[in-house]
Amino acid sequence: MSPALATSLFPFIAALLYAFGALVLKRSSDLGVGLWRTTFVANLIVAGLFSLLWLLGGPPVERDMLWQPGVIAMCLFIGQISQFLALEKGDVSVAVPVFGLKVILVAFFTPLLIGEAVSVKLWIAAFLSVLGITFLNRKDAGQPPRHLLITFIAGGVGAVAFAIFDVLVQKWGPYWGVGRLLPCIFWINALLSFGLIFRFSAPLSAIRPQAWPWLVGGSALLGTQSIIFVSTLAVFGKATSANIVYASRGLLSVALVWMIGHWFKNAEQHLGPTVMRWRLAGALLMMSAIVLVVV
């Protein structure tokens, strides 16, 4: 498969799975799982899924180079906590489009960490992204979005962390190989997650039985889409191009909330058609900015 086709097809599949996974995890959050327990369980499940990539083989792991997957894992860990915080506190149709800022940041960090030039169009795209966020902020007088400020801050921090993650995977992936770098990253991330146990509001055994299918299902969806997307970066590179397609998760999340949010008992549908139209317009503006980055 050509790199151009791979960096279009696989990121779109990952984006669709992510949008579904966000809705599923949002439902588990509504059932009281909580940020720290969600992050812990999700990271263990995702690490298990990425362990399968070890079967692909690769060069011997050099101990003095383990700091590289360690740095990437730290970016992932910070990004995940920020991501789950935004999804827990805010609305899915606001949080996920904000995550789309990552592609602008990938284009920004790529020349700093890899050495590629930055186009002037990047700054135009950044302006369109800010305008898109402004549209996402529009609301009916009696129906404000939930925890808007923390959603933007957490989503923004997550976008920065994941952008650095993507660029470093592209940079170091060819040297390590998919079957070695990615499992190491997610194993380290799982180890870091054990530090979250001290933040649990209650033990895992206290999670309500009806919440477990949503928690495990959402984690599995996020893990699967992560394998698809991150493996694409490690094999084919082109982080900016891949992220352009992957950022369609913002538009997909708004569309899914609008069309099937009631399947997940998601209350965002009831914010009113005006709010959802503004959010759809904001997501479209952010996608326009993303496309502009590589046109």
C-alpha cells in the first residue's frame, strides 16, 4: 500500500473508532467510574493490545536507548489524563474537536524536532482553528456547555502532549521498528498508571457492574484505534498528513452525538439545535484549518 493511501485510509478508520470510543467512555463516566480509574483501566487494556505487536519482531532492544520510549510514554501519559479529564468534565462534541488542534501542533513541532520547514499557511490554519473554537463556545442563554474552560484547557494540554508523541514516534519509529518501539511505549505507560491508584475515589471493585461493559468497551475501542493510527505513523511517517485525516474525529463526534447520542444516554442532544449547529460549524472550520496545513 502506498504511503499516501495508508495515511488517508487508516487514520480515518481510527478517527471513526475514536469517536465511538469517546461516546462509550463518556457513558462509563456518567455511571461514576471517574477520571483516575478510567485512565488506569484503559491504559492496562491498551498495553495488552499493543503487546500483540511484539510478535512482529524487530531489532534487539538497547537498554541505553530506553529513554526514548520513556519520553514518548510520558507524553502519552500526560495526554491521556488531559483527554479523559476533558471528556469527563465537558461535552464530547466540544472536547473532541479541541483535540483536533493536535494537527496544527504536529506541523509546528515537526520542524523543531525533525527539521522540516513550517509554511505560512500554518498560522492561517491556526487562526481558523481559534475561530472554530469560538464557534464551539457559542451557546443558548439558558443552556451553557458544561465546564467549558476546563474542557478547553485539558483538551489543549492533551493536544500538545499527543502532538509531541506523534512527532517522536515518526522520528524514532524507523530505528526501533513497530514491533519494539510501540509495545515498550505502552508498557511504560501502563507502569506509570499504577501511580494513579492513590488517586482513586474508591477501589476498582466499587465500580458498578453496569459501568464495566462501557469502560472496557470504550478502552478497547481507543486501544484499537491507537494501534491503527500510531502504527501508521511508525511505518509510513507523514505525521501531519495522517493527522489531517485523523482530525475528522471532531466532525464525526459532533455528527454521532447528534444522530445516535441517545443510544448512549448522552444528554448533549438536548442542548438545542442552535448550539449543535454552532458546534458543527466550529468543527468544520477546524477541519478546514487542518486541510489548509498541507494543501
